Amino acid sequence: MPVRWNDELTCKYVELYKEHKCLWNMNSTLYKRKDARQSVLEERVRKMGLENFNTDDAKQKIKSLRATYQQESILISFKLFFYTFSCPFYF
């Protein structure tokens, strides 16, 4: 992933990812079908329109975003009301 991701690009990626439950909802019937997830992921990569961005990069980006989300959740639980969110996709 040679492109440095800004907040706008990250939010766009999260929104595209949320559109298909088969990528993240374990209760989805398509979640269990690797071929279905792969084809949806390939479509998301095309919609991002980034040069040299492939499905492996997309999978790595989601892992990274999940790790960041978990870190933010931990910080929020410790700092409660005084914490300012540092990642734009945290809702």
C-alpha cells in the first residue's frame, strides 16, 4: 500500500466495507463462503480506485483498522468522558 491513507480515504473504505455484511457479520450466510467474500472484496478494491491496492492490502487494512478500533475502545473505557477520539471512523 504505497498511498498514505488520510481520514477521508479511511472513512470511504469503512463505508464501502460496511455495505456488505458478508465481510464482517459472522451470522451472514455468505460469510461462510470464502468465494463470495473474495468477490465482494475485489469489488470494494475496484471501487476504492487506488493504484497498486489489491485484496491482500484490503485485508491488511481491515486488520489494522480493527486493531486501532480496539485500542480506542480500551482508551475510552479508561478515560471515560475526557477522551477525544483520534480515529475518524470510531462511532
